Amino acid sequence: MNIKHFLVVFAFFMALPMMGQKQWTLRECLDYALQHNIQIQKGRVAQEEGLVALRQDQAALLPSLSFATAHNVGYRPFEQSTAIVQNGQVTQTSNKVTYSGNYGLNANWTVWNGGINQKNIEAQKLQNQITELSTQQSELSIQEQIAQLYVQILYSTEAMKVNQQLAQTAKSQFERGKEMQRQGQMSKADVAQLEAQWKSAEYDIVNSEIQILNYKRQLKALLELDLNEPFDVTGNEPTDEQVLAPIPSAQSIYQEAVNSRPEIKSAELSIDAADMNIDIARRGFYPTIGISASAGDSHYSASQDKVGRQMKTNVNLSAGVNVSVPIFDNRRNKSAVERAKFEKLNSELDLQDRKNSLSSTIENYWLNANSNQQRFLSARSRVESQETSYELLDAQFKNGLKNIVELLQGRDNLVSAKQDELQSKYLTLLNMQLLKFYGGKVIDM
């Protein structure tokens, strides 16, 4: 089996699972991805984790309470009499095995630590907003990738139809060439060239089919569809009115994007978060005030009193105020302040970098939209003239008035013109839609 036959068979079997499957519109692809894409779902999990962290920071404002108990058994096999101190009391026992129990209830409350706990709550709220914006950014990025693949599939499908039409024409020319060879009007070498042209056109069709299957595979990956899930897309060929619609200015789109895009808002909030971290680091120099309280009790088997009386007489209550003032901390707090300042500087640079990247992306889409719109106008006129020229060449060739070289050259010119027209049409539409998308509007094709 030669390579062309192999590619034909490969494309056929790759297309078998897709026969009769549901065809997805662009809107359906976008909506499904927003619900099922793993990257987006991870972002939503991170948002939930942020809420847990916020509740923990809020709980740090409250006192802590803990209970502890310890039970011990002692064994002195060679002691005749033992004096044991238990809660300040000396107990004499001749028991070789003794048992004691202790119980304690402890409470601690950080009344003031320079306001760090309150600031941690504010900092976590900022971080939660940044995480939410990061998820939104992932959603926009996935939608952008889906739109690009979707348009590429539509374009490649239309291009394949062009190749199929040209293959049919090439086959007709080959059959006409064989007839002319039998009549002595064409050489065997020229017929071989016509056959090669036909086979080359079929090869182009198979390559297009494989390319389309690859684009669909990439799109399925973004939708998190597995290998066994039937998949195909559907969409209308863009009209000339859509392609030739006015293109908004790059400056207006950029201004709208700066005010609405989540990556810009996230970078701005990161600067606020860095300011908050500087404030928190500086509060490390402040003293900390805390309150503690405890209640304890115990009993001992060697005591002559019963357990109940021991538990009553051994009750021990205490309370206190703790004050901690940092005097020399091996430069820990000062280093924390300096690191927080560097973090702010990096956040400011990151904001500028994102604005520059956004500006470059929008300018690129704007240039592509404008250049492809002009290419489309030129290619449309070129296709009309090349179709007329090729029809004349084909008719003259069949009547023996044109040679094989002129015919093949005319075919190549027509293929090039049609491919340029299709490519410029779909690229114009894609870049116009992405410009609107960056301006805050939904993708709608």
C-alpha cells in the first residue's frame, strides 16, 4: 500500500466514529467548556480554598480553648513505704501500684498583636478577589482558544471543499487526456502529468481531512471530551457583510480592555495586597498582649481521701495577662518589611508588563483584521478572474488549443486565489471577533 492509499484509509477510519454525531455550535462549545474545563474547575476550587483561609483568619480573633487529661500508673516492687508529693501535699503509701489522674482546661486569647490579625483578614479578602479574577482570566483564555480552533476547523473544511472540486476537475481532465491519447492528440507523458495532478489533488483532500481531525482533537481537549465522545462542529460560512464590517480602533478596544480585563484588575489588586503585606510586616515591631486562664484538678489512689473529696480540694484556678515586646529579633521583622517592599515593586512591574502584553495582543488582532480584510477584497476579485481564466483554459485544453503546462499553471493560480480568499475571510472574521471580545463583548459567529 503506497502512502496516498494509506492516508485515504487512515482518514476514513478516523472519521468513522464521527458519523452521525451531534454537531456543536460555537456557543455550545463555549458554554460547555466553562462548566467542564479542568483548568477552570481548579480555579473554582482555589476560590473555595480562599474562603476557608478567610474563615480561619477571622477565627483567629476569638479565644482558644483546650482540654487535657493525663492518667498514670506507678509500680515500685521493692519499696516498703513511699512519700509522694501530690498537689502540694505529702502522701505516705506502702502500695506498690499507684494511680493518678490530672485534668486541665486552658484558655488563651490574643487581645492585641499590633492589629496583625485584623490586617490578615483584609489581606485574605484581597487574595480571594485575585483568585476569582484569575479564574475569570482562565475562562476568557479558554474561550479565546476555542474560538481560534473553531474558526480554523470551519476554514479547513471550506478549503477541503475547494480541494474536492479541484480534484473532480483534475479527474475529468485526466479522463479527457486518456481519450485524447487514444486519438493521438496527446502524448503519454502529458497524460501522466494529468494523472499526477489528479492524485495530488486527492492527496491534498486527505491531508485536509487529517488536519481537520487534529483541530477537532485539540478542541475536544479543551472541552474535556474523551476519545470515545463523538464530536463535530457546525457553523455558517461568514458573509461578505460580516467580513467587510467596520473594524473598531485599537485604541478604543485597549481602553475598554484595561478597564475590564481580569488580568489587569488582578495586577492592580496585587499592588494593594503588597501594600497590605508591608503594613502587616511593620506591625511585627509592635508588642503583643494576651490573656490566659486555666482550671486544673487531680486525684491520687494513695491518698486517704476519696476521689470525690480529692477532686474538690485539688481544684486549681489561674488567670494572667501576657505582654511580649520585641527588642532584638535577629532582624526578622526588618527583613520582612524589606521583602514586602520588593513584592510591591514586582507587582507594579507585573502590572506594566500585563498592560504592554495586552496592548501588543490587541494591536496584533487589529492589524490582522485590517490586513486580512484588504486581502479578502483583493482575493475575491482575483478568484473571479482566475475562475474565468481557468474555464477558458480547460475548454481550450479539451479542444487541443492549450498544452498541459498552461493548464496546470492555470489550476495552480485558481487554487492559490481560492485559498487566499477563504483564509483572509475567516481570519478577518476571527480577528474582528477577538477584538470585540477583548472589548468586553461575547464571541458570536
